[in-house]
Amino acid sequence: MEPEAEPPLRRNLQVVPPSDRSLSRIIASAAEPFGSVETADLKPLLSRIGDARVVLIGEASHGTSEFYRMRDRISRALIETKGFNFVAIEGDWPDAARIDHYVRHREYRPSEWTAFSRFPIWMWRNNEVRAFVDWLRSYNTAHKPTSRVAFHGLDLYSLYDSIRFVLEYLDDVDPKSAKVARERYGCLTPWQSDPATYGHAALTGRYPTCEADVAHALSDLLQKHQAYAAHDGERFLDAMQNARLVANAERYYRIMYYGSRASWNLRDEHMFNTFKTLLAYHGERSKGIVWAHNSHIGNAEATEMAARGEHNIGQLCRKEFGQLCYAIGFGTDHGTVAAASEWGGPMEIKDVRPSVKESVERLCYESETPHFMLGLSDREAAHTNGLLKPRLERAIGVIYRPESELASHYFEAVLPRQFDEYVWFDQTQAVAPLKTHELKGLPDTYPFGV
């Protein structure tokens, strides 16, 4: 399908169909407007969240400042007023561990590595994330080490960093096992610069699969759980999760050539199981926050993803935690976004086109309420009922192609079944990537190194 021609930023209300014009007015009356991210009153939202153990906070793109800053504000409030124990992001485990060491004031070698230095660098290495990280370190200063709020990664793209950390851990605690693991992981060594090529070679039979080797490395580690964890439970958690990541990443790169459904489901199952592992590690009464894209944290059953056989963290959390899970989605009409034109390409500041007709975003824009929060849990509310019809919804990842926006970035969803809350911004701006000059002179232990 061809994208809709770009309309002016302010549209004539007369062209909106009557039913949609009426629904936009209903949304305006039900919405909780706010002036800015910094001044928004979060008390009604926190009341709706109630006793939820799991709060999933989304974003409609991976490069929009307002989404990151509002997610930051909500997370601070959850930590300060409801005692949430950790934040888990749609980012790689080893990189997030670097941040975790910093915010929890843990000892580590300054030269370990630089966090989030691979594509898409701007997704986590930006001023918005830095502000939250610095706040969390300051917040943790007043708390005992066992009570400090943690920062974890859920994703599985860090195949070779994770191998390195497993081997470093075993070198310290069990050199004999380290030698065996090094031989097993050696199967993947030829492909470390581009693991996707390993998947293709294994699929075509040009290279033997490494599945058994990495699975044995993980099972060996788990069999020695008691002995290893007795020395340092935190380090064992890190090693175990890295070994599990390697096993899942090896499978991910093999099955990605079968189609998007299998690889998508494996990735979200990995992130969901990692999140459950963190809840178990932090204690039976622990509470966690997830930062991820709307497409991961909204219930997939309420979108066309379900017809493709895809599921996600939001759907799995709903099934596992029921009413103790609260999902918050975000949306915008127009502005700018940090994104690339292709995978691995340079970051660009791109103009976000105004929303298309028949979309949720158009309804929200036509409410003439520039910023608002909208609770969706009340199934009897007029705005909830009015939104039960499937509508188009926009999703921008690390790649944005405005020239084919309708085909590339819109999908159908039923908003009140997808999220418990929707946060709206008429106009948004791109995140601000960290500049090298901003990082010069900082201590070597700072996680966002030069």
C-alpha cells in the first residue's frame, strides 16, 4: 500500500467522520491532561496501577525523548512510592550489567567495557537514559547494598560478550570447567564478527550446528549451581544468565531464516523468562519494571500479531500475573525521531509524519488535548467501549521509513485490550545521543565511556 499523502500539521475537523469526531470528544473528556513531562500529576496513574507487581512501560519508537522522559518519571515514582526493586530494559544483559554495577555502587574493573556501544547506539546511550541512571545511583546511595534498586537487560543480541563473561567467571571459580567451556564455545568463534552468517551456514549445512555445545555449557553451569552460588550469588546469576543467553542466541540466529514469527517468539520468550528469573532472584515479594517497545509490552493477542502466530512479553505477563500486571503504551502524532534508514546505518533525525486516517493516533490528535494520560482498565467507560474497534496503530523501531510508512509502520490493534493505560503527546522530538565531549573527564568507572 502507498503511504497517505502528508497533510498539514493542523487538520480541518470538518473532514473527520462523525463517529470518530464524537469519539475524539469522548477521549478528551476522559483524558487527564498535563502540561509537560516534568509537571504531570502521576497520582491518578499510580492509583490505577495499585498493587501491580509488574509494570510494563512502552514507547512507540526507540528514539523519542518524551517517551523516555515520561518512562523515567513513572519509574522514579514507582520506586519511591511503591518500592519497586529493579528496572529491566529491552537491551543486552552484559551492557545493562555495566549500568547495574554503577547504579548499585558495586566494585568492578574500570576497563571492563563500554555500555551500549553497538548499533543502535542512540537507543540507550542518550541524555534521557543518562539522567535516569544518574538519578538511580544517587537514590541508591541512601540505601543498604541489599536494598538498592537494580538495572538489568532482557535481550539476547550480545552473543560474544556473553561468552566472554561466562569464560571469565569460570576462569575465576573453576578453571577446569573453564577449559571445557572454552572448547565448546569455540564452535562459534569463526562467526563472532557477524553471528547471523553462522545461522545461514548452519541452516544450509555448510557448517555444523553449535546447539549441543552451547546447551552443554549451560547445563554444566546449572549443575554446579549450589557450589558456585555459595561463593557469590550475584556473580553466579550474571554467569548463568549469560550462558542462557548464549544458548538462546545460538538458536535465534539459526531460526531467523525460517521467518520472523519463530525468531520473534524466541526473543520475547527469552526476555520474559529472564524477567521471571529476576523476580525470583530479587525475592518472592519483589516488583519489577520493564522498559520496552509498545510492540513488546502491549498484549499481542489484541493486535494482528496474533494472526501471525506471534506472542510477546505483554501477553506472557498477562497470562502469568493477571491483574498484577499493568501495561502502559505511548503514542504521538508528529515531530522528530532518532532512527536509521536501514539496519546498521547511521542515526538520522527524521521528521515523523502526521498520523493516518483510521488510526488511534488520529483520534487522539483530534481530541485537541496535546498531552494526556488515559486509563483503559474501566471496561464500562465510554471511551473504552468506543476504542474496542480494531484500528491502525503506528510502531517505529530503530528503523523509520516515512516514504512507505503505512505499509512499514502501521498495524491493527484494539487499544483497551492491548494496554491498561495510554500516554499521548501531540508533538515529540528525537532523543539526544551522548556526545563524546560530554563524556571526557569522567571517571573510568562511568558506564557510558568515551
